[in-house]
Amino acid sequence: MSAEPRSDRFLRACRREPVDATPVWFMRQAGRSLPEYRTIRERARLADIVADAALCAEVSLQPVTRLGVDAAIVFADITTPLPGVGVAVELVDGVGPVIDAPVRSAADIECLRPFDAEAAVGPLLAAIRILRRESPVPVIGFAGAPFTLAAYLIEGRSPRELERTKTFMRTEPGAWAALLERIVDLDLAYLRAQVAAGAQALQLFDSWVGSLSPYDYRASVQPHVRRLFDGLRDLGVPTIHFGTGTAGLLEAMAEAGGDVIGLDWRVDLADGRARVPGRAVQGNLDPTVLLGPWSSTETQAGAILAAAGGRPGHVFNLGHGVLPPTDPDDLRRLVDLVHERTARSVVPA
């Protein structure tokens, strides 16, 4: 494991400490928007990349080199650990993860086996070790949140309306709780292994939780998410709690845990920050803005920075992942814009 990264502004912002400039990274920063990634995909499937430690590390570092972002996130899919509990997943281009044998009963849940991180995701952990040695910026590990992973397991593919998931949650409360407890155990083992390998921050992705009412979230999801964050606290690394469509859930999500609360573009950043006191915030440019003229990106990014007000505890990001048609040159311009407009002197501690 290497010494500390050459730039720690991302970690400092997560801890709400003063920084020399607002840090920037992007969800899906390593991916189809980068030509060097597309070149690799011509000869390797996503699953092949995750299974090859050197290739996974290379892809994870591509946006650090090209875009100048302040953190590297390990390249993987949200469903990457599921085969480790006995669930076969196929990553289908244009569709996403597909599970041919969904989990839809208490008996199915009982068949899920304990998760052994080294056996299940050894190459991914090796990639993190490489990143920790070679990355000039902090390394982020990640996992899918309990609700979102449960939705994939129950629906069998990227969910839309989540009818099966919500019906299972309400009609089989005992089995639902058992499933989420299994997922929390999986996430704890997976995330703790990533930190042991060298990850310096962790993000929990709850891509589908915005479909829930505050009542359902607090009653059926929040206790499990709280147990997950409680189980990571002793690691001493910053944790980011991210979801989409969560304007109605911000307070409940902050109660569940996370040093940093991710905001999507549907939330005004100043309002979102006021609703989660004592937490840093991450976000929150609409990814589609980058598909339009640069002047629009510049204006809207400036508005977000103005809402942040230069106060400690803001990590600039998009409100969701980078879209494939995004011009990487515009991503680089956005990184430079944020750094230049927020540059400030920091008195050493």
C-alpha cells in the first residue's frame, strides 16, 4: 500500500475540512464517454475487465489522467459481488445486469450463501491494491445499497416500476427483512475487503430507492442501511450515501448514515445541504446538461458553486452517472472550471 495520495482535497472535503479548491469526480467517469475505454471494450467485455486486475486498474485510472479528477473509483458493476452469494449475473450490452433465477421466496433467500470477498472478487481487490500504489488521488470503493440490490435480485434485471419488489416488501415482510439482512452482510464483507485492499473512501449506491415513500423507506429499509453504516464506522474512512430521485428522503437517508449525502439535480444544493446538517454534500449537475452547449454547462455549474458558497464540505459531481455521448473534453473543462473558480488559500492544520 502506498503513502498518502498527492492530492487529498477529496478526502478533506468529505470530512468538511477546508480545501484549496472544490474537489471533482464523476460517477461513471471510467466508461463509454472515454475513447480509450471504448478501445478496450472492442476486445474485452465488462466482466472481463473486472476479472483482470491490471485491466481494471488501467480503466479506473483513465479518467484521472484524462480529466484531472480528484478521486479514482474502482471500475465494477453494482452486481459484481452477487455471484459470490450464488446468484448468476449476465451483463448484457444495452440491457444491463440480467439474473435468470431471481430471488422471490423465503426458500430462495435461504439458498444465498455467505460471501467470501477474496474468493468472489479477488481480481477487483487486486485492482484496488494497484490503484492505491499508482493513483495520485484517493481511491473510492463502492457497493449497491440494500434496497437497490434487493430490487435487482427480485426483478431479475434493471427495474423500472419495481412492482415485484414493492409487493414482496409489503406482502412478505419477514422474508424481505431476511433478504436485506443478507445483503447487508454481503455489503459489509465486500466494502470492508475493499478498504483492507486500499480504498480510502466508500460510496453506497441506492439507484432505485427514490421510488419509495418516506414511510416505506423508514419502515422497511432505513434500519438495514443504518446497520450497514454502523458496521463501517470503525474503518475510519469517509462514506458517501447516494441515491437518485431522493428529494423526499434526504433527512431519512442522513439518519441512516453517511458522512456525505449525494444530491441529484432535482434538489437545490443549498436547500439539500440545509436539510442534512452536519453532513458534507456531493453533486449535483444534471448529466444531460453536458450534452448541450458549453455555455449552459458553465452557467449551471456556476450556479451550483454559488449555492455551495465556498463552505467546507462540498464535493462537485453530477447528479448521476456520465452519459455515454458526453464529450470528455467538456468533462475536462468542467473539472478545470470548478478548480479555478473555487481556488483559495488554506492555512495548514
